[in-house]
Amino acid sequence: MAATVHVPVLLEPVVQWLAPRPGMVLVDGTLGGGGHARALAERVAPGGLLLALDRDPAAIAAAETTLAGLPVCLAHANFCDLPEVLAAFQERLPSPACGRGAGGEGGISEALAAVDGVLLDLGLSSDQLADPLRGFSFDSGGPLDLRFDPMRGEPAARLVNRLSEAHLTELLSAYGEERYSRRIARAICARRRQAPIERSADLADLIRRSVPRPPHGERIDPATRAFQALRIAVNDELKSLEIALRRIPDCLRPGGRLAVISFHSLEDRRVKEAFRDDPRLTVLTRKPICADDAEKARNPRSRSAKLRVAERK
């Protein structure tokens, strides 16, 4: 299994706010490259446990090697299904799928009824971007897929080639906040009349030729917002987040914390409002925690990351 190229964002603030310590039971709802998971798992030992979820089966398969020996249980699942995942693990623990050091069998099983903390990192993994067969990279010669779980749902190429111009315009505007959504949708429909759009690089090139050239020094690729919109639609990301924000607080013990890292306003707005309006939660971060200059220099992906934390009453 290839080593991860993903660098976890806001790692130190996550550790600070979730405050992992021996004996705690935590959940990483977005395993990805396993950077956050490793840091948390190392700190809950001995006697604790980290339950790590991901929709991407490749992330789960890689973690079986990279996190071996740590008190970690892995689950191929959507974080919005956390109550069901916790119930399933309560029934199966102790399990050989979990790393050593998970402490007393009964204690861990009982602790899964209400955990000490949950982390959601809503960003795209660099490992997914690096895989040409997934289509997440704009310059990928691979298929325009964009699914977190390649075995479920409809690939982005199918959406691009079947939706009406009006529907594409609406999708790009609503999920990508793309101001040139109508122009891009029109170009997509004209192109697909000649031949289906099948590869990420072809769509990215089409978008770049359809919109005005970005100002000199602009770091954001013109295809960024459209690809974001398609990825959100393909994976039903905002619906999953909304469901999770309603359901996860009931999975926390009193004093347990929910930490969410978002990367664009559509996500951050939902997290902010859910934390503020939920009578079960106390908001701990009145303003989002952002990367400092040193982290931004080390890891450009962290520039848009925002961490919000709330505590179960």
C-alpha cells in the first residue's frame, strides 16, 4: 500500500480542543490519510479507543497498515451514520479488527454508547487528488468520477452528460457559488453534443476556455468552483453534513466535544448555524480557528480551513 501524501490540517488545534487523554473514546469521522487519527489514537492509549470512519474504501484499506498497533477500529461508513456504527461496534467488541491497547472489553463497549469527542474534517484528501483514476485532480487523465466511494452513486461524468443546461447552471451556482455558471453550463452542453465529456482534464480545460482569464497572480484555478459543485452533488455532501450535525450530538457524553473543519462557506455556514441553534450544545469557538502563517506556508491546503468546536451540555 502506497504511503499517504496527505498532510492533516489544523492538527495542533484539533488536539488542543479535543484534548485526548488515556482512556477516552474518540471518533474520527473522516479518516482520510490518517494524520488526525494517528495523533488522537496515540493520546488515548492506554485504555482508550479511536473509531475511524471513511466513505472511501481506499482510506480504510491503507489505514489497516499505517495505523496497525494503535487502539483504532475502522469502519467503511458515512459519518452521518455514526449512531448505527457505534451500535454495531458495541455488539462486536472485542474484535480482531481493532488495534491492541483498547483497554477493558466491557468498558470500551459501554463507552461507545456515548463518546468523548468526534472530529469531522470535511476537506478532500490529498491521496484522492493524487490518484489519477479518481478524477479529483483537474489535470487528471483519468475518468471524471469524483465519488468518495467508487462503488456507490453516480459518477460526475454521468451528471455532466445528462443534466439539462438549466439544471447544470443551478448546480454550479448553488454548490460552487460559481458566477459564470450559465456560461459554463452552456459550454458543457455544446461540447457534449459532439462527444461525451469523460475525463477530468477535458472538463477543466473546457471551463478554463469558457470563463474570463483570472487576474495575474490569481492562485485559484478557474475550474475549482465547478469541480467543487460536482463533487458535492455526486457525494451528497451537504445533506450528509446536515444529517450528521443533527445526529452526532446525541452520540456525545455530557462534556464531549464535536470538532468540524470546513473548507468553504457552504459547509462553514451550516456548521456555525447548527452549533448556535442546537440546545444540546455549547459553542466553544465564537470565531473559527484558522491556520497560522507557518502552517499555511507548510501546507497551502490549510489556507481555507476553519475549525469550529462545540461541547455537549
